[in-house]
Amino acid sequence: MPAAPVATTAVPDVAPPSPLRMLFAFGGLMATLAAGYGVLFTIVDDYKTEYGISESSIGIVIGLGFLSGFLSQVLIAPYADRGHARTIVLVGVGVNVVGLLLMALGTTLTPILIGRFISGLGIGAASPAVRRIVILADPDNLGSNLGRLLSADVFGFAMGPAISAALVGPFGIAAPFIVISVVAVVLLPFVARVPVDETAVEARPRKRLAFDLLRSRPFAGATVLAGVTFVMIGGFDALWALVHDELGTAEWIANLGITLFAIPLVILGPFAGRTAQTFGPFRLSAIGLFAGAGFLLGYGLLPTGGLIFALAMMHAVSDGMTISGPGVAAGMLVPADRQAGAQGMLGATQAIMAGIMAVVTGFVYEHAGRTVAYGVVAGVMVVLTCVGLWLAGDARSLRRPLYDGDGDASVVADVAPLRRRGRRTLSGR
């Protein structure tokens, strides 16, 4: 079958901003978005104590944000590919700030629920748009730059508990939300001044949503691998505190484990992204996910909390070196005018998979114990990783972006069959 013609997807030439400016503006912004999540997870006990909100209602508050984030990444994020990337970022951050302030000032369930929903919408819209901007600002180094965003994201989430610990006691529940909101607003003028490659009018995709990207098997494979990453995260988070409580681990060890786990992710982010781009994002993802499945099996078999803690530190280094893979793969597989939709699709899949796996893992743990629960998560990871690699096909050896900076298919010998099959789908025409 002859190759389908490729429509040009050029974006206007814009002088790339300095890496330091990009990191400060967009890395700082991603850190503030994640810090809001981190604060919420650490003040749920305060909501219960101060406002009398039940545990089940708190669970709804947390889950609602994931749901709204999923919807936003699917329905709103693709508009960043239609010439509105900067606007989506600015509006998304503004919406998130409104949500944070509602969660700060609300003293009953209803405003807190509304705030959490609104916050999820803002984060779900802004995050893929930020990734699009960063990818297109320097396509030759998209791996390193996406890794820096991941580092900022993890750092922000890890700082959430520290911010809460410092501010809630002396200033009340509202304080951490207000401080994060102020920092986000301060960063907005810097974001507004960063040059942004917006898709030219004649090159904007006709597809309003990004579901059509899944018709490309390699992109579907990257999406599956992104979901597997959050299968691992959902299972790990759901069981960590429960297992250490069961084994009688000292509370300070259990708490320290979560904080220390984030450190390799923060430090190794740029290295991991760069390695994913040069070694191959599918290869690196497979190594990390199969290793992650092994670590989870170890958590189910080790007899003491101390040994689990030690294994988790090795797991953290493994994740820090490999977790960027799916996002880098998506950035290398799609043209310039589909980047936000692609990153949004990955994020939506991750949110759904993490939520499902957290519920399933908790149920299995309650009825069959930790060994079986961790075994189930590990088994799901292995099966889905194999599915993702199978879908990737020729792109398993991908080491260069499939499209050049102008959106045309680049000459990459090891993905030539992929180019022939997927041009029309990936260009959204």
C-alpha cells in the first residue's frame, strides 16, 4: 500500500528560551501543581478532626480530583495543540488556584469537593500543555527536559507534607493551600513571557480529541506502558502504610520511606529522560517495569519492615532511572501538533490505572494478605508490559524522534514500517 501523504505540521519559528528560564518557569509551575496534591494527602486527618468530615467522604474528595483530572486531560488538553498552549497553561493554573483556595477556605464537605474537582480540572489541562511547550522548545533534548519536569513534579509532591507540617500547626489548614496558590500566581508572569511554539492555523489538527492517536500501535504501546507505571504506583501507595502497620514497623521508618523514595526520582530525572531518548524509551521502560514487578514481589515476601524499607530504596533508584520512558516515547512518536493531546492521553491513562489498582490492591490485601496482593500487582505489571511492547512493534528500537521539527516524518531506518502505517493517524488528518 502506498504511503499516505503527510500534511505539513509546521509551527512558527520561535527563538528557544534558555534551559534555566524553562526550568524556573515551567518546572516551578509543575512543582506547585504537584504540591497541592501533596498537601491534600497530608491534611486529611485535619479535615476529619477540625470539620468532622468522614473517612469515606475524604476518599471521595481525593478520588474526585483524579476523575476531573482524567476528564480534563482527555477533553481540554488537546486544545493546546490548536494554537492555545500558553492560554491553556495560564487558565489551567488559574483554575487550580481557585480550587486550592476553595479547599483552603471551605469548612464543610461541599466547597471542599468543588475545590478538589476544580483543582483537578486545572491540573489536568495545564500539565500536558506544559509538556508540549517544553518538548517543542528543544526537540533534540526532549528527554532531558521531560526528565526535569518529572523531577519538579516529584519534588513538588514531596514538599507537600513539609509545607503542611510547617504551616498547619501555627496558621491553620488554609495556610499551605494559600502559600502554594501565591507561589503559582507569582510564576505566571514568567510563564507568560516565555516564547512558545504555537501550532500554525493551517496546521492545526482537525481532531478535537486525542483518541485517534491510539490507532497508532506504537503510541498505544507507550500509553499502556505509562499505565503500567501507575499500576505500580497505585499498588505501592495503597499498601505501604498498611503493610508496615501489619509488620509493626516504627512509624518514623514508614514515613521516612516515602520521603526518601522521592529523592532518586528528583535527582535522576534529567539523566533518565536523556537515557530514554538515546538508549530507547521502550527498552528502558521495559527494564524498569520488569524490575519494578520484581521489587513488588519482594515486598510481599520479605519478613520485616526494615528489609522492605531497604528494598524500597533500591526500587527508588530503579524507578528514577527508568520512569521517564513512556512520556519520552510519546514525545518521540507524535508530530508537533499532537504533543499536548498525546501527553494528556498518557496522563489520563495513568490516573485511571492508579485509581483502579489502588482499589483492587486494597481489596486483595484485605481478603488474601500482602503476599498475594503484591503478587497480583506484579503479575498485572508483567502482562501489561508485554502487551505494551507487543503493540510497540518496530518502535521498540526507536532512538530518534519519528518526526522532525517541522512535523514531517524523519528518516529513521528502524521505524520505516511504522512511518508507512501511521502518518495519517498521527498527524490528525
